Amino acid sequence: MPTPDTAPEQGAPLHVEIVRDGVPTPFDAEEVRVTLPNGIVFRLYPGQDPAGSVVADLPCGGPDADGFAAFVLRPGASNLFLINAERHGRRTAQEGG
């Protein structure tokens, strides 16, 4: 079983690099927000896993929202997957939901 390079510090920020024109700019962040081409925004933030993890979260509008977004993950290779999200309308009781 693979092991992490180092144990993460509790409450440690995400260490991210934004790359533009091949030049990386490092940042420490408590949260990273990604806007997909379809306008849906998801967040990345440190997980609670002691070995280290990142949570990908699609914020929801609450129980009274007209709809919700759902992740669409597609495998690409053993070390690659494609991330997208789709919006879905909530069905009403009259629609059979």
C-alpha cells in the first residue's frame, strides 16, 4: 500500500501552484475554488484524513433550492480522471419525485 511522502500537519493549508504561460506561482490556501467552463463552481479544501486528503465539494443551495449540481467523474488512465459537474432540477411531488 502506498504511503504519503510526509504526514500532513493538522490544519495545514493546501499548497497549490497556479501556472500561467508555464510559470508556476505558489500559494498556500485554505480553499481553492474552481469554475468549470459551464459555470459550475466547486471547492477543494483539506480533508480530515490523518494521512492527508483533499475534499472536492459542490456547494448546494439548501433543501429549498430549485436544483442541485452533481459531479461527473470519468476515468482517463490509472493516474488521471476527468472532473465535470451537471446541474439537475429538483422534481416536485407532482412529477413523481
